Amino acid sequence: MKRYLLIVIACVFARTLAAQTPDTSDASATISVTPQAISTNGTVNVSGLAYPQPGGRISLTVTSPSGAATTVDLTPNASGRYTSTFSKTSAEGEYRVSVQAGAKGAPARSTFTVRGYLVDIDEDVADNKAFLEATASFVDAVKKGVDNMPDSPARAGMEEKLASLETETARLPGQSAKLAQALANVKQMMTAHSDAAPALQPFFDHLAHLDERAKVDRKDIDRQIAESEKSLAACDAIDHATQALKAVPQMIKIAQRPFDFALAFFTSMAASVAPPGAEGPIAAGGALAAGLPKAAGKPTESLAENEIELGSESEIAERLVDRIPESVRSMPGYKFVVAESKTFLPSIVDGLGERNGSLHLFNQVTNLAGDIAAYANDQLFAHYCEKFEGPFTATMEAHFYSKPQPDGSTPEWWSYTTTIAGKMVLRYPKSAAGKAVALSGQIEGGATRFTYKEDVFNSDLYGKMVKGGKVYVIDVPPPATDNARGGMVNSLTSPTAFFIPVTGQFADGAISLTLGDARTDFNPTYTKAHTVYGVAAPSTLMLPVYGHFSLPYKDAHWIVYSAMDFKKGAPHLTVSSGAHAMKVDRTFDTRHSGPQNLGHYTMHLTLCNPGCSK
């Protein structure tokens, strides 16, 4: 019956908007398994979307490498979200996971891998060392920009500051040896007491997760640095180099995670058996605990994948220790880990802590890189270059309609909106002369809002198919998590960050623009709307049939291109000149229509030279 249902849906969608039809082979639910790799006896989290009809059956099945299957029934909440954990992972190998909504629904599938992490600790440390070594590429990027500058006091000051940064960053890779020393204690505990595995399992799982995150972040950083170095213009080189310096603290933050985590985890383990109100260096609030890194602010939201609140690695470590069940705490292995933690914790604090250890050096490099970035922006760039810079917001409102019905109506079956925000930067050298000045720069930022509405089962469209029955749907747009600041740092963490190069001319009191191809843009896997549904009708023999489909959003490049109406040619921005500043203030309102669809785009842009006041 579901096959018949999907065929009908496919035919109708094909007649409406072939370029945007939902994938009718989508499973009846969505699935996300995190982490993708864990150690033996670890735990994975399974989450996703499925229609939560009362009495509806959502089945989660995990098949081990041996072929043994475990099935549990899940109950989605009112928003259609479900979550579960699985911890029967004693065997190494690949585990297959499937979630099925209803007896006839197509299952959603995923996998995860289980392996021993003792031998991988050395690999994790090596990866951490390589990440710290990569900071040199950022210093090199800055040097290349500075080397292209003429002699001046600003350049000399920059070179002097870069020499200090180079000296400090050269010390960073050596800090991984201190992390290795801390983790050597873990190996020793596992060798001496095999029962310690359940107590240490959360440590292994999260350390491996941090390593995987760092590998992904490293690829993004390398790619963006390579793109930044393609610019040959001096002003672009300085500005991109400044952005590279701003990314050094982010790299340090990424590399610092396992240090923070190891220190906090074993501090928490050592203090876990201290009675309430106990005093001393290991107890809560004691001298060792006081040296732990603190979160930037109080966490206010939860991660959908694993339900651990956002915060510092110290907070995550504390929660992992708190969640160790009483059954494990009563084991001799747990008591052994606590006792050993108390023994070697002082040496870990000395090696990693903020006062004299690795964290002190990390903070020192972070502060130094920030100071040099500010100097490069305020002194070096200001000495040679000028720029127009300012904020923008843009929206896209899309509507899709069915073909005309016998009564002349054209029901709307799909609509969505996207809001993006960020800044535009246009640079030019101070030495530029003549009637026309060449500009180069970028539009960067992120998505701040998504909405989604569909009416796939409108009676005018599918009334005959569901006549005499009922249809239940839940529409879910992608969450908007971007702070719209743009830049290299933000693009590491946001699936909706974008960076679009632009060039142009400033002549006769106006700026004309040309839009380049996006260097980064929305992650198409993330920016999809999801609909989960249940149908019970005569055409399904009144048996509930559950399904799911997804629909895509246009990316930021499309929104900017359409809002500024580049299809009609290069947009012109009128520049008003005052006694002390030049300014652009422009609003676009554009509509584009096609066969059975309509796009409405708006954009407001402000540019100032010097920069717009906040």
C-alpha cells in the first residue's frame, strides 16, 4: 500500500515542480547515530524524527557484527522527535542500526563502529600534536601578507610582534607530550585492573569524539587558509591574514579540549567519593578544582544527539562522572580508579593546569594572537588600505503552487522562508588614483531563521487518495544556530555559514558589484525541511502507513544573487559623502516568478568608510 501511496505522490509532484520534488524513497523516519565510533562497552545515542501517532509503533533495531539483533519500541514526543541509547557493545566491529515507523514503513538506516581505544590513545595524542603544529600555517599566512608591504613603521612593528608569536607557537607541539603523560596513567590503570573499564569508558568515548571533531575542524581550517592565500591584492592579503590570526585562538581552543577534559575528568573522579561538605585540595572547591578551566557562561540549551548540556569540557567531564551508575560505582574497579586518580592527579595539574602548565601557554598564545590581529587591523591595514564595511540582512520567501484546478484555483503546497545576516567588506588601496577604483572583498555571515510549511495532502491535490481517511503531518524546518558574524572561525562550527567573494568598482559616486562563486555556503544535508506523516484511508485498507520526505532550501549565494537582482546586471550602490565619512544605505525588494512558483527577496545593506558605528 505504501508503494501505491508513494507512486501517486511522485506523479503529482512531478506535475507540479519537477526540480523540487521530494525524494519518495525517503525512509519513514530520520535517524542520527552519535558518535559514529566508540570503544567496547561504550554507548551510542540514536535520535531522529518520526510521526508520533498515538499507538504508532517506532521500532529501533541494532544488529551486532555477529548478526544478533536487539529491537526496542520507541515513543516519539509531541514534536515527532525520538531518542534512545544503546550500550550492548562488547564485540568489536560494525553495528547496523535501523528505525522503522509502522509495520510497513521503509526503515531509516545507519551504522557505528566499536573498537578498543587503548591503542588509539597514542594516535589521539599524535593528532593533537599535528593540530598544534598547524598553527604555524597561520603565522605563515600573516607573514606573506606583511612581506608584500612597503617598508614602514607599521610593517616593522608587525614583524616584531609576529616574531614573538612564532616563538610561542613553536612551543605548542611540545605540550602534547604532557597530554601523553596524563593518558599514560589511563593505560596503566587498565593494565593493572581490568575491572576499571566500566568506570573509564566515558573517558575513552569522549576522547575519541574530540579527536574526530578535531580532524574535521583541521580540514576546514586548511581549506580556508588555502583559499585566503589565493588573493594577490595587498589589502586583501592583510585583511585575510588578520582573519587567520583571529582563527589562532579557535585552533588553540580545539587543541585544548582533551587537556581540559582529562584534567577535569580525573579531578571529578578523585572527588567523587568525597563526602558532602568535605574539604581539601581534591574536594569540590578545593585547590585543584579551583584551577580547572571554567565555561564562558551558563549553558542554556541541550545537544540533541546526546542530551549533554553545552558548556566547557570541564563541565562535560563533570557530568559524565556524575552519570556513572551506582552499579559501576560499587565495583572494585571504580574504587581503584578513584584511588589512582588521587595519586597521579597532582602531576597532571602541574603539567596541564592553568598556572604553569599547558593551559597557561595556550592562554598566552591566544592573547598574543588577539593583540597582533588588533594591531594588524588598526595599524598595518589602516596605513595602506581603506574599506567600505557594514551589516546586511536578507530574506527569501518561496511559494510553490499546484497546476490550476478545475475551479481555477492553484493551491499552494509548499512554502518556506530563510533569513540570513552578516557583513559586506570592500577593500581598496589608499594609493588608488583616477576616476575608478577597483574593489575586492566578500559577503559573509550565516542563516538566522528558517520556516517551513507544506500542504501536500491538500484535498484539492490528494483528496481522492485519502478520501474517507485521515492524514497526520509534522513539519520541521532546520534549526537556525548561526550567530551571523561570519569569518573563518564561525564557519568551523556552523552548517549555515557562508563566504561569497565580491569585486567591483567605485566610480562617479557609486559602487558597482560582481558576485563570485561562494567559497563556503550552506551544508545541503543540514538545510533541509522534513515532514513526517501518517496516512490511514481506504486506499491503504485503513492500515496506518507512515512516511517521511525532505525538501531543500536555496543557499545564501542564491538569496544574495536574487535579492540584489544580479540577473539584470551589476547592481549600483549610491555613495553619499560627508565631511568625515562615506556611506551606502540601500534596500532591495525583488520578486521572481516561474511556472507555479514565486520567490520574494528583500535585502538591506549599509556600508561605511570608515566603518559603521555600532
